[in-house]
Amino acid sequence: MPDRSPAAPTSAAPAPDLRVDPQAVSRLRSALDDALARLATPVRGLEADARLPRPWLGDPVSAAGAAAYARHSTDGPDPALGAIAAYRAELERVRDGLGETDRSYTAAEDTVAASWDTAR
């Protein structure tokens, strides 16, 4: 019975050339900071003004409309304001994670650079 197992490679594949721009993580984190800053003012306005103080015209139809609006925008099970707050929290989580990644990467680079200096 012939051997059908895959053959081992006959030549070594070149090592991947991975180059990381040291500033890439910092720039991405800065972009997230900018996005959070642009989001802050509109979100504060929505949080302050999203709830209607009373139905528009004071009649039953506008009362029903105001209740539906409140349910979808602020008070319901999946309000729009809640989705925006979750989006903001996710941006903050990613930004903070990138900060930790940046610190770890910088520490690793510093360690490698120091090891090269002592190896000479």
C-alpha cells in the first residue's frame, strides 16, 4: 500500500517579514480619543433632552406618540440612548485596551533594545 501522507517541504519557506509601525497603535488610540470627543457633546445633549417633558399637544394622540417615542428613545428594553451609551463604552474599552497594548509593546521593544546593547 503506497504512503499517502503529505510530504515534508523540500525547501524552507522564507520567514514572514512583519514590520510594525511603532506609532500605529498610538495613532489609532488618538483617533478613538477624537471619536469619543466628537461623540461627547451630542450624547450629553441627548441625555439631557431625549425625554419629553409632556406630550406635544396635550391630546391623547400626542400622548400616545410621546409614550412610543420614550419607549424607543430612552425608556424601553432596547432604547436608542442605551445603544449610543453602549457604543461609547465600547469605544472607551477599545481605546483603553490599545493603551495597554501600546505600553506592553513599548516595554517589549525596550527590553529587546536593552538586550542588544548588553550583547555588544
